[in-house]
Amino acid sequence: MADITRYPIRRHLRGSSTTHVELISKGRTVRSGVGASFWFRPLSAVLNEVPVDDRELPLLFHARTSDFQDVTVQATVTYRVTDPATAAGRIDFSIDPTSGRWRSTPLDQVAGMLTESAQQYAIDLLAAVDLAGATAGGVGPVRAVIAEGLRSDERLAATGLTVVGVRVVALRPEPEVEKALRTPTRELVQQEADRATFERRAVAVERERAIGENELQTKIELARREEQLVRQRGANARREAEESAAADAIVAQASADRTVTTAQARAEETRLAGAAQGEAEAARVAAYRDVPEAVLLALAVRELAANLPKIDTLVLSPDLVTQALARFGTGAAA
């Protein structure tokens, strides 16, 4: 918006670097330019202010495909006024000399013109294809046809407008139809996901089987080695038992030999002692053979007295003394 300063009789306008300002007086252009500043008389001056910067125009409209399906197109058109004088002659860009505001809504008129033109090109394109083709093709064809159509539009060129760029953000059908269209793809994706899951499970099962086989082979190997260990321990125990039995046999044989030798020595000793004793007895008997009976009796009594226990008191009865004397006298007479 231009900056207008009021003074008595005259006023001063100061433009900006993005607006083209014109001063028309008595039907002819007196002053014009981008960022112009000048004095004017409010009663005889006509002021036009045309923006020359890039403007963004968002678009949202509906179109119908060849199979009678409604689609929503969301786009943005970037435009610029390249011929401000022509645009001011075709569209009312006049401003109030007091406030500096537009007397009408010129930008709304420009937006309506661009929107209708863009809708026309997009509707013509979408009406020739079905919904599946339109959604499969994406926003590229719609963007291309809108940009080409607006750039070659004679009405826009005659108005002094130039389209800088076109962006199509979305091309969507109705929510129910979009959901139905997504169902086959979603099912395919789900099938691929299920297949990937099954393959992953199969790989996991195969790996578990391999791990189980490895564990089984490990157990078999351990069992085989344990069997070898048990066999070796048995052989060692048997060898140890055999060695122990052989040692015990040797010890027993040595003990038996020693016992036999000892027994033989004792028997020989006993035999020799018996022989010596027999010879001694024989010699003693031979020595007693010629001894008188009274002497032998006396020796026997002495021997008996030597082997009898100690007698503190001896009582001799008359009968015992009589018998002893009788026997002694008989022996003496003989």
C-alpha cells in the first residue's frame, strides 16, 4: 500500500520497491514507475498501484474423471504482473488518494481469473482418464498441463500477467474411493510382508534345526568320548586290580614260603629237642637202671617234694606212719 502524506492543497505519494504506481491526470499518464514518489492534486489525480512482486495463489478445486469419480486437486500458482500499465488498463488497480487503499479488489479478480483457467485445463485432462489412471499418473501430468495452459493463455498475456510456476501438491479421490483403491495395494504389501515373515520363520526353523543337529552331534561326540573314558578307566582299574592281585599273590607266596620255612624250622627244632630229650631220658633211665629201689623211691619222694606246693604243717596219722614203715621194712628186707 502506498504511503500518502496530506498537505494543504497538495499531497505526496511514496511508493515501494514492489509496486508500480501511476499518476493519471486529464486522461494521460503523468508519472509512473516502480518505487516512484511524487506530488499530486487529489481532486484531479487518478492513482493506480500495481504490485509487481511474485504472488502465491493457492488452488483447491474438484474435477471428475471419465468413470465419474470426483477428485480433489490442491495446487499453488506463482504469478507476476509483468506489464503494470496493461494490467491497470484491464483491471481496476486504482487507489484512494486519501487513504492509499484500493477502491476495489483487483487481486481477487486476478485470483479468480487464474483459478478458472487452471481448473479448466485440469478438468479437461482428468475428464479424459479414469480414476485409476489419474491416481497412478500422479500429479506430474496435472502440473504440466496447468503450467503449459496458463503460460500460453492469451487472456492472461493480454492482461499483463505471467505465470512463474505451478505446483500441484495433491490429487486425491474421495476418502471411501481412496480407501478402496488402496486395498489391493495394501493386500499385496500385506502378502509380501506375510511372505517375508514366513521366509524369516523358515530361515529361523532351518537355523534352529542346524543348531539342534550341532547340539546332537556334540552330545554324540561327548557320549563317545565318555565311553572311551569309561573304557579307559575300566582298563586302568583292571590293570590296577591285576597288578594288585599279582602283588598280593607275591606277598602271599612269600608269606606262605616264610610260614613253611618257619614251620619246618620249628618241626626240626622240635624233633631235635625231642630226640635230645629222648636221649636224655634214655640216658637217665639207663642211669637209674642199676640203682636200688629204695634209692629210686627216695629220689621220687624228693622229686615229688620239690614239685609239691609249700606245706606249712604236716600231720602224720598212726595208720599212715604204720603203712609207710611196713612198706619201707618190706623194701629193706628184699
